[in-house]
Amino acid sequence: MKKIIAAVACVVLLTGCAELQKVVNQLPQGTTTGVLSQQQIGNGLRQALDNGIKNQVAKLTAKDGFYRNELVKIALPEELKAVDKGLRKIGLNKLADEGLKAINRTAEDAVKTATPIFVNAVKGMSFNDAKTILLGEQNAATSYLKGKTNTALYSQFNPVIKKSFSKVGADKVWSNLISKYNSIPFVKRVNPDLTDYVTSEALKGVFTMIAVEEKGIREKSGLRNTDLLRKVFALQDKY
């Protein structure tokens, strides 16, 4: 019961408006925060997601934001692991290292360009959007945002990734790398779609970091940096 009430206090998008209001009305009166309206709770959730974008996603845009962050570092796809291994066997370790770094540099640059896409996605949330978020999950709001926006974000983010590949020089690195590998006798030639792969992995990294911020706000009152956040998540603390 404690877990269920806490989750209702944290996430406005768990149920339809009528169901949420019914539960909210059952919360005890006379607390320091009072009973918050579903609109206030919804706005608090949006603020939490905004914080995730500002505080965590912004870190991904810095140099090594992906490459040195083990939570989101983009590894090579299965198809290219053989490429990496083959190049290292013939002494091209540096080229192999450059290939891995290049795809992470692409993601770092692309996320910087695409941050407004994520901000607009948060602003576009409505009360009726979320019907399937599980109660009590620490990343419930992030999961909602991902499920609701991932397809649209992918279509917008893919051309950004493609442009960033060229901007950071990753296209030339990988063209050279693949050419070198395919010239090795008896290997199976490869021609991977790295734009598609890096798009998916970069989006995964973005949602991972938003979830980090959401979990922090749920667990640490010091991260609730607005009055509304403190009021909304204080309900969770009490129950």
C-alpha cells in the first residue's frame, strides 16, 4: 500500500484523469503540502523530466559524454566486432580505436543538436496519454516519455546523426576502416548501416540519463530544485 500511494503521488500519468483524481482525493488533508491537483502533479512530473534533459542529457553533449560514460558508451554492433578483431590482428589497433571513438563522437554532437526535440516532447505530454505505466517504477515517467516519443524522435534524430557523422569525420574514419577490413584475405565483407545503429544507441543513452535524474529526484530531496517539485515528491516521502 505504501508503494502504491507513493507512486500515485509521483506520477500523474499512471491512470486516466478521473481515476487519478479519485486517488488524490483520498490523500489525507492538512499536510504541509496539502492535496495537489492533477495539473500540479503533472507539471511536477514535467519539471522532473526537464531536469533530466538539462542536468543529465547535457552531459552527453560534452567531449567524451558518451565515450567515457559506461552507462551509455556506444559499443560496436555484433557485425562490426569481427571487423575490430580482424583489424587488431593485423596491427591496426589505432584505427580500430578511432572507429569506436568516432561513433561515440557522432552521438555527442547529435544530441547537442537534437536537445530541443526532447524538450518539446516533454511539453507535449497530456493527462490522457499514459495508460500503461507501471505503478511505483523509479523510471516510470522516463518510460512513458520513451514509449510515447521514441518513434517520432527516431525519425527526427536519424538525419541529425547522419549529419553529425560527416561533421565529426566519423564517415571518413569508418569508410577507411571498412575498406581496410574488407581487403583482408578470406574475410566476410561488411557494409553496415551505422547511421541507423548509432541513432538507436544514442536515443537509448538519452533515456538512460533522463532515468538517472528521475530516480535521483525520487530518492534525494536535495535534487528537487523548485517549490513544485518539493511539494509533489514530498507526498511520496510521507507514504
